[in-house]
Amino acid sequence: MEKITLNVEGMSCSHCVNAVKNAVAVLDGVSEVEVDLEGKTATVTYHGDEVSPERIKEAIEEEGYDVV
């Protein structure tokens, strides 16, 4: 298991939090997603042999948020 914390720009409400959480949670290999609206972060616990950090970033960006 690996863990990554990403800085996510563009989130402003609970809908944004849910959009980011849901986009990442459906990826194969992701076991846990925590999104912090105030801190503008997403912390993801995942199996590195099933999903890459790049794919996690892409899933968030596909929802319209910037990963910095």
C-alpha cells in the first residue's frame, strides 16, 4: 500500500469534495480517499501495482480541478 497527498485547486464546496472523492475512489487499486476542502488536498491510499499517481492526478483533472 502506498499513500500520496495531492494539492487540488478549484474546490469550493462539498460538491467539489464529493466529485474529487468519487472520481478517485472508482479507480482500480484505490482503497481510501480523504479530501480536505480547507487544506485543498486529496490523500489517496492505493496499491502501486494497480494504479499510478499519474492516473490518480488525471482522474481529478478530468473532473475539472487542477493538481499542483
